[in-house]
Amino acid sequence: MRFIVGITGASGSIYGLRLLESLKKSGADVTIIASKTGLEILRMEAGMGKEGLASYGRLLDNQDLMAPMASGSNTFDAVVVAPCSMKTLACIANGLASSLMVRVAEVALKERRKLVLVTRETPLSLIDIKNMEAVTLAGGVVLPACPGFYHSPRTMEDLVDHVVGKVLDQIGVEHSLFKRWGQ
């Protein structure tokens, strides 16, 4: 399976990293797009730069609108933006494809492929909510980084794994990151 993972400047780069770890473990073909601020937050939160990020897959320049996946004729199975800033959400919701990450999300929507946005913001403004509605109506999945507690998490990793497991469920990748309800 081919996946594109975007990392934006919202806090919560740990979600993107854990997703990349899980996808690499599954053997998936992964392309990574990180915004400039996403890379800065990744360095602050995880102590990781471009080199570390590139160990999980092909790392593309977010300004390269000539990249193959900027076209609907290039195939991939799903796009996940984790974490997804409200700016990126707004650009996707309003078709403002001024970066590769937003263009790829737009391609996923127009080609009816899976798009999952792991939003990381609180509280939400009415504008954020309306942008989430627009993406949902266009066929995307808004999956806020809101971990559950029914699986009795004991560590921060358990909480992160719950959210990442929900993302993997959306894109059809088997996992055992958390204990499912009633099991």
C-alpha cells in the first residue's frame, strides 16, 4: 500500500512519528511531506530533523508542486496529515493548494481516495468547525487527537497509540496498538 503522511506545524508531532513507525513496520510505501513549521516543531518536540524523518520514507519538499503525487494520475491509497494545523485544515477546506501537502489532500478528495486529518487544536473556533465540516462533506475524515481511556492507558505512548491506531483503522492497516472495546 502507498501512503502519504503530512506533518504540519501543530503541536503533536509525536502522532506523525508514531504513525510513520507503524507504517514502516507494516511494510507500506511511505512518502512524507513536512511543512517548514512542521519541521521546526518536530525538532522542538522530538529532537528530530529532516534526516531522521527521511528514515521513515521519501521526504519531499512541501513547495515542490511538480512532485508526482500533485497529479491525480499518480496513485496512492491514502493521505494522512498528523498533526494537522488549523491553517492546513483551512487551506484544504477551501481549496487553497499553495503547498504540496494541501495539493495532495486536494487530489485525494477529488479522486475519492482516503484523506485523514489528525487535527490538534483546542478550543475550536466556529471557523475551525466549519472547515472541518467542509472537509467532511468533501469526503475527508477529521480525526481529532482525542485518545480514549477504556483501554486503561498507563503511559503517554499508550495515549498516542490509541489515536494512531484509530488512524490505521481508517486507512486499512492492521495493528495491535490498543485493546479494543469489549476485547
